Amino acid sequence: MSSIIRSAITGVGAYLPERKVSNADLAKIVDTSDDWIVERTGIQSRRYAAEGQGTSDLAVEAARGALAAAGRTAADVDLIVVATTTPDLTFPATAALVQAKIGAPVCAAFDIQAVCTGFVYALSVADGFVARGHARCALVIGADCMSRLMDWTDRSTCVLFGDGAGAVVMEPAAGDGSTADRGMLGFALRSDGTKQAMLTADGGVSSTGQVGKLRMQGHQVFRHAVVNIAEAVEAAAANAGVTIQEVDWFVPHQANQRILNGVAHRLGLDESRVVSTIAEHANTSAASIPLALNAAVADGRVKKGDLLLLEAMGGGLTWGACVVRF
């Protein structure tokens, strides 16, 4: 086989705000209960950013962790892609703020907006830069302060989300073009704008001049999630040239434990191979996949050479999956 350059994940980092909010804490301000939340979602607690702490602040801490894990410094970075739906500012991009705060040199830095699917989209974009030789040390970050979008009178949604950030460093890695290569092996990205009302925010710069609040039709999202995610996962695996059975770890977007279980069952994956952090993190949108990946790397489950399957579904509706040899 001929030599090929792929983009490999060489470091993973994560950051969670200090403030931990339990279901019991929420029950003091919202008409809900720990039993109600756990039974329907699997969530037990979540983290909220402190007053004055922005998405870029969370992203910076995750980025520093990923760089340290990769043995790199900010001086090595030549691309920054931040997936977020809760930017610090309308502009400039949160990625530019991260660039300044970590002291990275002048380079390409921009945001990706695909809501909860943003990290998978961002990986695909960075893969295009790294695998084609346009970047040698890319920071890909998923970061969100979802607590800032909550309507605290809507108990069906405000209990679901938390704040956090996760990051990876992507660098070129030589391979022989086989599925044994380390790096990104296959993607499948999807969007259906006709279903935007299922998961949206009721504000925007050019429409209302306000940020708005998150609105979700939970039952419809759940129904579409299991079927659509499974299709994208199967397509990503086919594009990568692997079977679902070859996957060592399934690292999904942490939206709802029942969705995670449903997708795993539909794909024929044993639940013991599913990385789940939703109990402690809740739904952190674009941050959820790298946060879960970092947890699995930190506790030794995910090891170098493992075949990983990542997937997400979010507002848009957007959804997608990718296969990566870690």
C-alpha cells in the first residue's frame, strides 16, 4: 500500500467549572426531582460556569491540558478550531480569544457552529487541514456554557444541560492507507434544516437582537436521534472500511442515557463498550465528546491503537459520526 498522511489525536484535555449542581439543588428552584431527572435522562449533576467565566475561559483550560498531553506548547499551534454554540461574543470568534489567551502565534483560528454535533464537524474540518499538510499542530476544542441559554421556568430542558470544555491536539501521522493507521479514518456528517424547530434557540442577532433561550421538542428529538445516529455511525464505519464489531470504544455525545443505550442496542454494541459521563456532566453540547474521551483516556480505558467511534446529534438538526484510530 502507498504511504498516506492522516491526522492523529496526540493529546486530550478537559475542563469542568468548579460549581457542581446536583438534581436536588435544581429541585429547589424548579418543579422537578432527582428521581424524575435520573429516570428520564441518567443525569445526577452538572457543572455551571462562574459569573464572569466565559466559554473561552473553559476552552483555554482544556486546550492547555491537551497541549501538555501531546508534549506541545502554544508556540507549536498553527490552527485553532472551536466548536461552540455559546460564544463569548458575537464576534470575534471564540477561537481568536483562545489564541490570544494561550499565547499562540498568528495562525488560522475560527469557530464551528453545529450545536451538539459541533465537535465532530470541527474534527472533520481540522482533518482537512492536517491531512493535506496545511497545519501541523491543530487545536480542536468543544466548549459550551449551556447554562446561559436556559429558561429556568422550563423544567423539561433546564435540567438537561451543563457547562464544560474538551480539546484535542491533532498532528500528521504517516500510515500505509489501511484501517490499522493511527488517525481519522472516516466521517459521516448530516443536517436537516427542516427539523430546526425540534431543537433551537428563540433568538439571534439578525432576528431578535437577543441571545434567546433553548427550546426543545424532547420526544421528537429522541425519536429521530436513535435512528439517525445509527445511520450516520454505520456510514462513517463504511467510509472508514471497518465494521461496528471492530470498534473498541463508542464515545457518543452525552445527551441522554436512554439515547446512548438505544443507539448501542441498535448497532449491536455491548453497553460495556460505551463511554458514558452524562451522570456527572449532563449535556455539555459540543464539549461532551471530548470530555468523555478525556475521562476514558485518563482512567486507562482508551489506549493508543484503540478504534474509536464518535457520534453526536444537535440543533439544526445536525448529526454525524467519525471513526478514529487513537
